[in-house]
Amino acid sequence: MEEKSVNKTNSNGYTFMFSVIMVVVVAAVLAFAAISLQPTQMENVRKEKMQNILSTVGITTDRDGAKELYDKYIVEEVAITEDGTVDESIDAFKVDLAKEIKKDVGEQVFPLYVAEVEGSRYYIVPLRGNGLWNAIFGYISLKDDINTVKGATFDHLGETPGLGAEITKQWFKEKFSDEKIFDSNGNLVGVSVVKGNIDVSDKDDNQVDAISGATITGDGVSDMISERLKRYLPYFEQQKGFKVATR
């Protein structure tokens, strides 16, 4: 009897059944953990988004303090349609730009955040485009003249460390401060990342110096800035009463 019991526990069927049970148990534990942690993860993503938006207007904060400062300095969140009207039925903060840019332009909504800091008003535009390997994204803020950049922040999903991934570095982001998005003829040109931009002090040339060895990522940054900003021109024209040369 003892020998039969040992043979039974050493059988292939027993081993297979034990493996199946362990897989099911581990999967259940992992699923429970994922579901339990999801609200915390979503809240962290939400706060990180607030941090990034605030950083473009010079407000730095840790994750715990993001909500309080966001509520203090962000005075408007609007979802804009292609013709520049505001769709009040849409929560701009919840717009997923990764999904939105896959739609036809006429079906997209364009979230905008308005900040007031020490008496100055800023317009913060979310950005998303393509780098060398995957998506790049961020935010750019404009001063009240709708021409001068206050600040910018960038991130990526898969750019090369030491090359394209350098768009996240503070020294690169600082280059955009006080650059203009319109040229001298009133055309929206954005801010281009250009190799060999010698005069870094010239803030009217619509250019910043490129990252060495990261031409494609730099081109992606240039393209997403100009492409995203032009979607907001109808809204800015209605709000500010100015007319630009081209779209």
C-alpha cells in the first residue's frame, strides 16, 4: 500500500495537477493585487500629470503636493473642438491624447489648461508625436501674448538612453524658454530643434540647438510642437482677437 501511494504522488498526472493548481493560485493572487493597486496607480498617474503641467509655468512640486498647487494655479481646463469652440460636456483633464490623435482631426478634441501665476496668465498645450522608436509627448506653455514660450517638458516611451532620451533633461527643456512660435511674418512655425543652432541667445529665430546624435527624435519634437499648436489657433483667435497669417 505504501509503495502504491508513493507511486501515485510521483506520477505525471499528480505533477501536472499540482502545477495547474499552483498556476491558478498565483494568477489569482496577482490579479487581486493588480485590482487592489489600480486606484493607487491611477491616482499617481493623475498627480504626475499635474506635476508636468505645473512645471511648464515654473511650479515644481512633489507628488503629494501636486493636487493643492494644481488647484491653486490652474484656473481653467477646456476641451476645444476643431473650430475653436469649447465643448463643456468633456472633462479636458481626462482626455487621452494617445487615443485622440488616432482620430481624424475633425473628430478630435484638444485639451487646454490655463494657469495664473503671480498675476500672469499662461496657456498650456499637451503635446504628442513620434520619436525614433516610439511615442514622445509633453506640454508646452505660452505666455499671454500667445507667442512666447514660458516653459516645456518632454517624455518618451522608448528613445535611446544618452541620445533621444535626453529630451527629458532639464538642460534641454530650458532651451525653449522665451522662444517664439510665430515668425516675423506672423506664420505659426513652432520651435524647431536644429543641429548647429549657433546663436542660442536669439529667441526670435524659432529654433533651439539639437541633441547630438538624436536627429530623428529632435525632428519629432519639432513636428509635434507645430502640429499640436496649430490646432489651437481658432480658439486663440476667438479669445484674443488676433489673426495669424497662416494655419
